[in-house]
Amino acid sequence: MAVAAMPAILLALIEKAGDATALSDRIIRLGGIGPTDDPGPHFLDIGRNDPAVVDIFDPGQHQQTMATCGTPRTRDETGSINCVATSWNGDMDTEQAMSDAFDTLEAVATILRDDPSLGVTGYQYLVAEIGSVTPEFAPFDGGVDAAVVFTVNYTARI
């Protein structure tokens, strides 16, 4: 019996994002740490909740409650996985940068609509969906950064 569903869901989200055609031009990173020094311009950071902080891994949070009385006792786990969709451009086009970041969010939402369990098996049930969404943007000397900070919320019976 799993101690927590969150690790499996986190890894499944990364795998599904990597396989998604709509995200093929995005650099997908775990916690903002990527396998490349590629500067972008489009990123999906899974396990990160602040686009300005790149050296702290914050995958999210979860909590469990007893689901049933009896043996074996199942638990209901609810949680959220932090994500940031970031896009930038060098021509100060805030609208385009924000649109690109929201396109990344839409691709993740499509993954969750198509398969709310993210292909994770072994639980009595698992449902994941987009939770909170916060758009941000910041002009800088070389252009503009846009970010959509969001959570993937889930409920699982483990």
C-alpha cells in the first residue's frame, strides 16, 4: 500500500507533458531544473510555485484522511502540485507572451481532461484537474516575461 499518491502523480504529470504534442516546443522541467541550458522561450515547470525563484523545489502539498472504517483501512488523499508556465519574448509584446503561457496551461488542462487519472493505476480512484490559476508578467530590458502559476489538484483513494 502506498504511503502517498503524490510522487506517482507528479511523475505521471511530467511523463504526460513530455508526450503531449501541444507541448512539443516547450521545455519541461522538474522544479525549474532542466536537463539543458536552453534559454526558452517557453517553459513548463512542474514542482515550482514562484517564477522568480529558481533554486527551491516546491512540488506541492497533500493531506490524508481515513476513508473507511474496517480492515484494510483506505485513505483519501487530496493534494495539489505546483506548476508554472513561463514564456518570454524580446519585443515587449506582453499580450503574446501571456497568450503563449496560457497556451501551455491549456495543453496541461487538455491532458487532464483526456485522462484525469494520468494513467496512474493501483488506486481505487484518482482524479486530477486544474486548480488555482494566477497570471503574472514582468517587463525587463530585453523584453517581457509572462507566467501563469497554477496548481494541479487531485483526489485519490489509496
